[in-house]
Amino acid sequence: MKKLLFAVCLSASVFSFAQEYSVPAASPRQKVEQQFSMSKITIDYGRPGVKGRKIFGELVPYGQIWRAGANSSTKITFGQPVNFGGKIVQAGTYGLFIVPTEKEWKVILNKDFQQWGAFTYDPKQDVVDITVPVNKLVDKQEWFEITLNPTDENSANLVLKWDYAQAEVPLKPSKPDAVTKIAEKLKEIKKIESDAAKTKS
């Protein structure tokens, strides 16, 4: 009976331990969320490492579709319509893919954001694609990284870098004038609320 009770307790402890911990991922998943203009942008992607390999032109072949990360496809969510490198994209979630060449990357937003890798990628599902130049980094980027770097209150650059390569996609609101007007109205409302709170106190 004591052995049975010990086994049950041990099993419960192992199960509890397994729920709290997991096997280290070869390509850890990362979620990036940042305020953008009047809403936010969220990116969910896998981060493969260089690990001594030749990346672009070999592991990631030139001229072929790449998932822009590892494991399940990279997902990007826009909280408002955006100007994606010069092309208008509606609010929503998209799969982010890249077709790299030595000097340029074609960056693609696709309707299918729930696939594994790019094995079922269908170009008919593309929403937009833009081509951006590739810059050579001085220092090696060991782990693939996607970041959002603000350039002003309503604009940012989507930065993708791995190994010695980096590309950027400029992001802006689809209708900057409308955003400016709405922001001004919201500031007026905030001031009225603030003044009213001061009067009550």
C-alpha cells in the first residue's frame, strides 16, 4: 500500500513538473507586440539560429519561398489599416513570407497564417508583396529577429535580420490625415475629462 501511495505521489509530482517546464526549443517562439499609431502590431514567429551554417543561398535557398522564421508560419497582426511598404493592407492577421535573393528580398503578406512552414504556401492567397533591398550587417545576428522600430508617432520600420543580412519594410497608417484628425479629437476629449476631474476635486 505504501509503495502504491508513493508511486501515485511521484506520478503527481512528475506531472506537475511537466506542466511547468518544457524541453528547450531549437528555434524558440517569440511574440512581439508594440503600439503603432492608434492601435498595435503583433508578430508571432520562430527564431532559428545560425549554428555555424551558411544561411542565405543554402539553408534558405535564393529564389524560393521562406517562412520568415521556423516551424509554424510567421503571423503578423495589424490593429488598423496600414501602408505596408507603399501598399495598403487592411487590419487583420496575415502570414509573413520572404523570397530572398542576394541583394533583395520580396516580402509577402498571405491570407493563410495557420500553416506549418511554407509547405502549403499558395501564391493565390497573397494580399501584397513588396521588394526591399538587403543590407549587410557588420556583426553577425546569430538568432533570426523581427523588430519594430518607431520612426515617429505614426510610423515604424519592420526590421528583419539574420546572419549578416538585414531588410526593412516601412509602415505607416493607410490614411495619415484621418489618423491625425482623430488623434486631435481624442486629445480634446482627454483635456475635457481632465478639466472636469479638476473641477470636481
